[in-house]
Amino acid sequence: MNTNHKRRLLLAGALAGGLGGVAAAVGAQSQERVIKVVAKKFDFTPGEIHLKKNVPVTLEFTTQDVVMGFNLPDFALRTDIVPGTTSRLRFTPDKAGEFPFHCDVFCGSGMKT
């Protein structure tokens, strides 16, 4: 086997490995869910979010009325939700169970957490 043939085989192997890595990255990204959450005074829609363990997710928050907060203490996640903007939290749940989330910004009387 001459040197040029070995180089071609090596290059073909490197390309195949690189394409496999790209395909794996694309596959991992396609598994990520994006869940839109609309916050409004005293409420989140949806009020319950069901996730799968070890599946990455991005939560996208919007609000139209007042500044709010989203706090998911069991996963140490928190963000502000400002009217007219989109806030995002990306994470991968690493445990199973029920975990409460709540607003942690006072937005008016009658607020409950």
C-alpha cells in the first residue's frame, strides 16, 4: 500500500468520524424540548410542566403585564420575566418527582406562592 493510499484512507476515516460526531450533536439537539410559558399576574400557563429525566429542555418565558420571577428551587433555577422580552432557562432534569415552581417577585396584593 503506497503512502498516498494510506493518507486517503486516514482522511476518509477522519471524515467519517467527524460526520458521526456532527450527526450525534444534531440528534442530541433535536431531542431538546422548548416549552413556552406565559406568565401573568398570579398565574403561569401551563400551570404544570411535565419533563423527562435526562432530556434537555428550554423553558421560554414571556409576560405582558408585570415583572415576574420564576423559581424552581429543587433545580437551583431562577429567572426574571420582564414584559416585552423572552427569558430562557435551559437545563436537563437529573431527578424524578414533583417539584413546585413559583413566582418570587411581588407583583401585587393577592399574590400567592
